[in-house]
Amino acid sequence: MVLRNYTIRRQKKYSKTKPIYTEEFEAIGKWWNKRKPNENCWKVKIEDVLTKDDKGIINVNLDFKNPNIDYDKNTTRLIKFHQS
């Protein structure tokens, strides 16, 4: 099983006065029916998402960086959408 991540590159920060707009989701809508990896979407193995510690407690990590982005050069904030 894999988890698909999708990122939107927009403004650095959203707030009440700088909200997220519906138009920002248009790319996801176009991508959704095919759901193939591209520069904004990549797969993560479920084994990397779910891990157990030495006490048997399951840890969930959804904080994976897009491997297609050079984070040293990119200063825009990324919004992640997780879909299994």
C-alpha cells in the first residue's frame, strides 16, 4: 500500500485576511482522476508512514518532503494533501 502526496505551491502563509481560494485546488481536480506521480505528486510507502516504537506504539508520520522540489531554492509554502 502506498500513500500519494500532492502539494500546491502558493503564498507563504494563509490567514483570515489572506485565505486559500478555490482556484488553488483546480490543479488537484484535474489530477485527481488519473492520480499519477508528477512534479507535485509522489508516492510514499505505507511502511515509511506507519512505524512502531520499542513499546509497540504505532507512530504516524505524514511529514514527507516532495522529492521533486529543491527546498533550498524554493521559498513558497507547500500545502500537502494526503490520499491513500
